Amino acid sequence: MRWLTDLRFRLKALLSRTEMERELDEEFTFHLEMEARKHEAAGMSPGEALRRARLAFGGEERFKETARESWGVAPLTDAGGDVRFAARQLRRRPAFGALTTLTLALGIGGTVALFSVVNGLMLRPLPVADEDALAVFWMDYNWRGVEFDFVAERARVFEGLAAFSNDGYTLRTESGSSLLLATVASAGLFDVLGARPLLGRTFEPGEDRPGAEPVVVLSHGLWEREFGADREILGRRINLGGRQTTVIGVMPEGFYFPTPESSVWVPLLLDPASGSYQGNGWLVLAGRLREGVTAAQLDDDLARISSALGERFDYPDAWDKTRDPYVVPLRDYLLGDVRPALLLLLGAVGLVLLMACANVAALILTRTADRVGEMSVRAALGAGRARLARQVLTESLLLGGVAGVVGMGIAVATFDLLVASLPLPAELGATLSMDWTALAASLGLAVTTGCAVSLAPMYGLLRGELAEGAFSSRGSAGSGVGRNRLQRALVVGEVLTAVVLATGAALLVRTVGELRAIDWGLDPTGVMTVDVLLAEQETAPDEIAAFYDALVDRVEAMPGVEAAGLINRLPVRDGGYQATLALADRPDLSGSRRPNAYYRPVTPNTFAALGVEIVEGRGIRATDTEDTAPVAVVNETFARTMFPGEDAVGRVIAGNGFTSEPIEIVGVVRNVAVDDVVGDVPMAAYYPWAQTLATAPYGVLVVRTALEPIGLVEPIRRAVQKLDPRAALGRTQTMEQVMDAAMAEPLRLRFFLTMFSVLGIVLGTVGVYGIVSYAVQRRRAEFGIRKALGASPRVLLGEVVRSGMLPVVVGVASGSVVALLSSSALTGFLFGVRPTDPLSLLIASLALLAAGVVAAIVPAWRASATDPARALRAE
């Protein structure tokens, strides 16, 4: 147990320093007294005996220093001394400390915050078991119930298969009705996912088949929000979608599937007698692979399944499931769209952190050079180069540590704002938080940046350029040249990085401009949209029709409302709802060649509310009711594709997947973006609401107003509740918000890259200012002499500016090359702009050159205004 005794002694030496010093004093005094008594016994006087004793020990401090070294904690105490000295150095120059700390803290804070996002979305395991074994089938939201059962019977390499989709349900409680996003799923979904409930159970076999009692599994958030986290919730019947539904389970906190927005999970009805089972595809298939399945076995099984599907079902080209079958890993399916943008932003903020390190390294190098006298004195007193370098490293690590703490505070304070500003779906953002990994990242970055910014001055110290420069003019000159070269190299790197960031920002600025210039086919100004849902199970069809008729009438009668209408899917935002068509006079388009078109029921004033122009024929009228002949209005793509060079009005749709009755085309409207803002607009057909969707419990209300659109939300809510308290409102957005959301990725990437590029320009400007100011300070005597000899201020000004601009020009040239080589990383985020766009590169280059000129002019002006007499007296 000797090691334990040694450990206890060393801890005491560290933690009870005062007591150890007191004991050391007592020990020295004791030995001194013993030695003096020996001399007194030999006949010496007490004074002479004490003097002889002191001479024998060789000095009190030497004795104590030897004793302290024997304690075995000298390296730690030296480090503590270095830290205290570093803290004093920072306190002596608070402006320098604040500037460098804030510079590093911004880089560290941004990196830590973005790392937390990347960790939460890409590295943290999904809330399922063994996610690598889970995969999603091709053609999502296009599978039918009959196809799911068919595939489930034939899949060999999957130990389980599940089908799911999204739906909306009303939840009616004592506080009123609310609209919930629900996941409808086959009974085996949770078994396939390997997810277990916090309370109760999940679906059992047969609960997705006809005759089963309605049951529901709640999300943890809904359980807390609506039911107060009541653990007695199991077995309670709640009003869900107008039906009394039994709560059988509650999922644990943090679980979500397929999206964090899902509040409840309801069994899918797989009833061969229902239209949804045999009708249009709307499901997603997911499966869990058996252990040990190879890629070749998976491909063979998928090929066999697709071949069997082709033998059993007749597919049009648009929905042909027999071609190129594949599966997507679950993580890629759920999060694949956000990966490129996040990695791009993480790379950008990493570049900003590198710039911050280079900037602070240049500042520390300059500051260390200013301490040549101090370093020389310490060297003369015996401090070696390594000891001096260790002091600089300690100061840099302390600076990095303080910056890490401040950066972590910045990351925590701005994390929610950052997540809200990122190109992420809101529901994914809700799952993100900062945890211990963020603290570890902050600590790691603090140490890394502390080491990084000390490399330049440590290099000079270890070579003897700084510590020895004060003793010889030759050494000083040589060190100045080397130091200037290193400072310029750091500034070149800063400017290079800033050019790359500024070029990316310019490309995205131009992309957003190109997107805004697109003709979306509607006018979003002054348009409010509101999702409305009725409880279908307890509302009769005629009541549903009367409710929506009355709602549109009441809203149109509100002050400031110019037009109001209903549509089943909002343009740009919703997508979905499409079907194959048959045309009466196009027999060539049959079988697998049947065309596909989006299905959009609307009320008479929907086009007016959305600002959609009718270019041929007429729109939907109030006289188009269930008692009149079916009609349709098609978009320009439909008319041009189906009837090239001919008039579409008067043609007949023989069937649209929802009805086989002949439907006359009575008008053509401009193309309206359906589910994407770029690319070709697909075919779409608009049908009278009264003829197609009058008894459907859901709809999107669109309202055009001359007033502020958001001010209509409460009046609409009151109108809905007055007409039917069981009805629920969902999303409320202005059409401009919908369009901004469609451009969220380029808009938000533009915001962040612009912010990073501005920060980069600022850092580059500070770097240029730093080296030019230092050069001016070092050459102050020279400038004074030259002015005394007749040099004009203009000549001095031009010389200093040219000298300061040299690293800027080199950095801009190098950055332009790097920007061109790396611009392909932005290809997927650009529209209407080439990654090598010369205008964007020119804008970025000119911005950095202008910043360099501004940074160089201030110290250059100071140099040109040097007073020769004062400069020489100072020397």
C-alpha cells in the first residue's frame, strides 16, 4: 500500500500547500537548530554557531527548493504558476483578451451548436432497435393494401414487414377539438421497428383487420400535453376522429416514427372489401432484414417480388413497381434530405473556426513579438526555449479554455434559434437538444484551438527568433522577416477562406433571386390558408357538405375578404392525391400507357382566392353540383400533353381513378406549382368540390383579403367553432409563408453562408489591419527619418497600402481558384446559377479586396502622418 501513502502525500502537497510550507519551515528550523547546538557544544558562541550552521546547509531557499522537488508535484505546481502568469498577462491587456476570446468563442460556439444538430440527426441512434436492419421499399406512398398483403406473403429475406401512412384525426376533449397528425399502420409496425411502449402494449395481430375494436397508441408528448401524463390512461376511451377509441399504450419519450409530428398511431384497416384496400396506392412499406442477409440475397428477393407483382397486377408506367426494385436504409429515408445541407453548413462553420484560429494566431504572434524584451530577460535568467514555448502554450490554452466556455454559452443561448433557422422540418428540429457530447465537443475544440493558435509563436520561440532577438540587431532583423512571412501566410489563409465562403453566399443569393423570379402560377399576396377537419365518424355526409358550404359563405362575408374557397391539397405544400386517367378520344393511352394527373377538387372561388388565371374556357361554377354533368378544369401541362396543338375544352375524361363517369373539360388554367418550385409542372385536373369531395371531412380553406392575412385566423376559428364545435383547425399559414417554406433550404443556407462570409470578411480585415499596424509600428523610426529626408506622406501611404494588400491579393487569387474547384459542393442547392458563376466569384473577390484596402488604409495613414522628431525620440 506504499503507492496509496505516496498518493496521499502528493495530494496533500497539492491541496494543502500552506500546511506543507509551514511543516517545511519547521523542519528547516529544527535541522538548523540541531546543527547550531553541535557547534555550540564545540565551544562556539550562539551567533557563530548559527552562522556556521547556515553555511553548512548552503542557504534556506536552496534547501526548501530541494525539498519541494522531492514532493513529486513540481510539474503541476509549475503549470499552476504558468496559468497564473498567463491570467495576469490577459488582465494586463483586456482589449486583446476580449478580442481574441470573442473571435475564438464565435467559431467554437457555432461549431459546437452545428455539431449538436449533426449529432442529433446523423450520429445519434434512431429510436428503433438495430436500425441498420430496417429498410423502406421503393415507391413510397404508392402501395395499396392488397399489394402489402401480397408482398408480405412472398418476402423471404425479411423477418417482418409493415405498411404505414399519414392521416389526420380530430381529438375531442373537454377543452375542445384539435387536429392530430396520425400514423396509420399495420399491426406489425412496432414489432418490425423493435419499439416497446412506456405503458401498456402496441398493436396485436388482427387489430388491422375488419371487426377489430378501435385502439390507439399515444405519443409521449400528447400523453403529457392532453392527458397530464396520467398513468391510468390505459383502457380509457377517447374521442378520436369521432369514434370512441381505447388507449392501449403510450410510447416512451424520444420515440417517433415516421416523423416527430406523429401524435398517435392507429391500426390500418386492411379490408379486402374496402375501396382503399384495392384503390389507389397511399402506403409505405418497411421491413426488417433477417440476420446475415447479404446484398446479393436482398437483390434477388426484391427482383423475385417485383416479378411476382407484375404477374399479379396491371401497372401504368407512372406506377410500375416491376422496374428497378430497391430499398432505402431507414435513416436515409427519414433524414436523407437534410444531410447535404447540414454537412455543408458544418464545413462552412469549420472554415470560420479555422479563420478565427489563424486570426488569433497572428495576433498572438504579434503580441509575443512585442514581448521580446521580457522573453530575453527570462532567457538570460536561465529559461530555455522550451520553457518559454511552454509559457506561450499555457497562455494559448487558457485563452482557448475561456473561449470554449464562452463559446459553449453562445451555443446554448442560440441553439433553439439556430435550429429554427436551419433548413430542417420543424418536427425534426423538435427532437434536437444539446447534451454531454456538446460539452465534450466544446472542451475538445477549446484545447485544439488553444494548441493551434500557439503553433506560430511557439515555432518562433523554439527557433530562437523571439527570445534571442533583443540581444543582436542581426537576430532581430532575421526574426522580423520570418515573423512577417508567417503573419502574411496566416492572412493569406484567412482571405482565401473568406473568398470561398463569400462566393458560396453570392451563389445562394443569386439562387434565391432566380427562385423568386419563377412564375408559380398564383399570387400569394394577401392569401391565408387554414386546414379544417371534421370528426368523420360522428358527422353525417349531408352535415359535412352543409358545414363547408356555410363556412365558405361566412368567411367570404367577413370584412376585407375578397374571395374564399376550398381545395383538397394546397399548391406547393401538400403534393399527393393523383390517379391514372382514361381519355375518350385517346385509345392509344390505355393499359400501361395510361397517363397520370393530380386530383384537385375546388369550390367556385378557389382560383380567385389563389390568384390563378383561367386561360381558356371557364372555371368551376356554383352551378356545377352533384345534380349536373361532371366537369373538370385542367392545367396547361395537361392540355399541352394530352391534346398537343388542339383545343382541350370540350374533350372528355372517361375516368380518373375515382369515377368512371365521363367528365367534360370546360376550362384550362395556368400551371400552378404542385409539390416543388422547380422543374416541370405535372398534369393536374381540378374538379367541382360539390361533385367529388362534398362529403369529405377535410379541406384547406384559402382566403384572399385586402387586410393583414394573419388577422383572419381568429375570426375563422370562431366561425368554425360556431358552425360545429367538433371541427378542428390545423395549420394556419399565409401563402407567402408556404412559398418561403418551399424555398426554405436555399433561403436558410443563404442566410448562414452570408453570415459566415461576413464574419470571414471581418476576420480577414482584422488580420490585415493587425499585420499592417505591426509593420507600421516596427518601422516608425524609418518613416520618421524618411519624412525628415523629404519623403512625401503620399509615397509612404501608398507603400504601406501596397505592402498590406500583397497578402490580400494573393489570398483572393488563391481563394478564387479554391472556390472554383470546390463549387461543385453547392450544385445540389443552386437553381438558375452555375457553380462556376463568374459574377458571384467577382462579387466575393471585390468584397475582400475592398475590405483589405479599408484595413490597410488606417495604419497606412498613421504611418504617413508620423512626426519625425517624436519617432526618433521614442527610439
